Amino acid sequence: MNLQSHIETLKQRHASLDMRITEEDHRPRPDDGQLVRMKLEKLRLKDQMERLRGDSV
């Protein structure tokens, strides 16, 4: 897998997590623990994408 396709995969996972976070947040009783875990994972993915983009410059 080349760098650009790896970044695209991370972007897709990031977007998917964003949708799941929104869905969970709009439930009548959102699972706060699950929301925290998903938000942390989303942040980790963002950091990884930024690091990879920085490495490619």
C-alpha cells in the first residue's frame, strides 16, 4: 500500500467514526464511554494522517 492510499484509508475510517459519533450522540441515551473511545480513535487517526502528510513533504 503506498502512502497516498494509506492516507485515504485513514480518511475513510475517520469519516466513518465521525458518522458513528454523530449517530451515538443523537440517541436518546448515548453511551458516554463509547463516545469517548470513538472520539479518541478519531483524534488518533487525524494525528496519524497529519504525521504521514508531514513525512511525505
